Amino acid sequence: MVEEKNQDARYLLAALIEIYRGNSVFLPDFDPQMENILLRDVFSSAISFAQFDESRFTLSDEINKSANEGVTVKEQVELARIQTPDVLNAKMIAAAHVLKLLDNQQFMLS
């Protein structure tokens, strides 16, 4: 029996918000394609919320990694421990922004 991967985009985005706030969250195995697309959308949105050039460079690197190698929410848990408050804040705001767009039915996956 093949186990289906979680495709709940709202849960993934809400989990990201909590992760960036420093909280622990239960993480199911998400659909890898959905996960990578949503994370790339969050990183892309986060660039406009970052205050410092260094943070924007960090986010740009994450966008490139997601495009070339793929990224996961579980990797974000590890990065949240070492990234600067500006990067985490930008990602948190971006995840909330993408979630709001998704809830307004105006969101289309890249």
C-alpha cells in the first residue's frame, strides 16, 4: 500500500509560521512538489519583507536551492535555529501573506 503524502497547503504554511516563531510543530510527510513550490513562494515573498541586504541574499540563495535541489519544511526547522531574526521574521510574514492569499482563493501555485 502506497502512503499518500499530505497535500494540505494551509497546514504547511501555518506550520512554517510556528517554526519561524521558534515553536515545535508536528510535521507529516508533505507532498514534495507542493512543499517545494510553497516554500519557494514563501522565500520569494520574504525578500520584500527583509530589512537587510544580507537577509535578501540569504533568501535568494534559498530560492536557488529550491529551484535546483528542492527544499523541505524539515530543513526549515534546522535553519530556523541558525538564521537571523530578520530572515525569520521576513519568512514568517511571507508565509502568513501566502496563507492569506490562499484563503482568499487568489493564490495559484507557481
